[in-house]
Amino acid sequence: MTDLSEDTITKIRASFAAQSLMTLIGADMTRLANGSCQITSPIPDSMRQQHGFGHAALTFGLGDTAAGYAALSVMPEGHEVLTAEIKINLLAPATGDRLVAEGRVLRKGRRLIPVEADVWAEQDGKRILIAKVLGTMVPVPIRTAAT
């Protein structure tokens, strides 16, 4: 269940589909609601580091993207968001079958939107928290060809 309009859901899903990194890794937006977003991804062989774990860049990208779309879900019409700053604490190696990033808005501000995300590794029905992400998104007006 979501408390977002169909237009908002369509806009956000189209934006997500246009992200080449998310397409490249096979990520999927699996949940979207007002102020929250969940994105899942396999751990592709092409995104593993030298020890066989999912690369930190994969974990970071999923956390940033989930937090960003959580922020976009609270934006008024005619606005997008950009990441102004983001920090990640890596807590455990990215092992398993897939990663799950759960982003949420901490406070909806007019100029700054603090966000956070948890990133989990899943394997055989077990979840391990592998990262905490904390950041700030900034609302930006959508520019059209006329502006």
C-alpha cells in the first residue's frame, strides 16, 4: 500500500528506469511510499571486489539511490532532488545473493532533506545489515526547454 498518487509513482518509476547504473546491475524498485523507498539488486560478478564481496560502490550506490527516491517521493510537482552530501558506514561485507536498500526521509525541509538508508545483504532467507547511509538531498526545480 502506498499513499502516493499514481502520477507521482509513475514519475518516480520512470526516473528510476532512466538510471543506467541501476539498469546495469539489475536493480529493482520493490517498494515506494511517501518518504520511503526500497531497492533490491543482485550482486553481479562485475560488481565484486578482490575478495569476492560486493564492492562498496555497489552498496553506496544502492543506499544513495534508495534515499534519493525516498526524498523525491515528498517533493512537490515540478521538483527533483540531488544529493548534496552522503556518508556511509560499512558494517559487514556484502555477501549473499542480493542487496536490499531501504531509504527514508528523516525530515522534509524546504531547502534540505536529511535522509538515511540501511543496506542489507540477503542469503538463504537471512538478512545482515551491512551499511548505514546518512545524507542530505537538495530540492531542485525541473528545468524545461522553455526555461
